[in-house]
Amino acid sequence: MQANHGRFAELNVQVLGISVDSIFAHQAFAEQLGGLDFPLLADFHPKAAVIHAYGLWNESWGVSQRAIVIVDEEGIVRYSEVIRRGPPDVEPILAALAEMQ
């Protein structure tokens, strides 16, 4: 997502990262990557409240699934994709965003 931040900015989209990790873990993660151009939100307490709300909690493993979720200005989910491995393919994400414009 970081590598394509400019493409998202051109579409006037705010990229956010959300995980159940603490803000301290987020800071270390961002530093490890050399910084990020988008905020990371800690869904730490109550644990995974946002992730549960989007149906991304894997109960059997006790972890959240990696996913891309696009929410419009009205709060309606317009795109959702669980990411199995590696970085997400941004082209379908950008196509979904273009359709919303």
C-alpha cells in the first residue's frame, strides 16, 4: 500500500492500516519499513472490536484476517477482499475506487 500511496491520494482516498497490535508495535512496524505515509490504527482494546465488526476475526485461530476494505463516505462497505499471502494486488482496489468516483 505504501508503494502506491500516491495513486490512492490522486483518487482522494485515505488509506488506513488497522490491526489488533498496540500502538507501540505499530510504531516499530512503521520504523522497520522506513516510515509510512498513512496512519496505523490500533484495534487493541476492546480487542479487535473493529475487526469483529467487519467480520475479519478468525475465531479458530484467534487472529484477524488480512484484508482490504473500502468504506465510502456514508460508511457503506463498497469493496472487501481477504488477502491470503504477500502484498495485495492494488489494481482491483484502484478499479473499485474508480467506480465509486
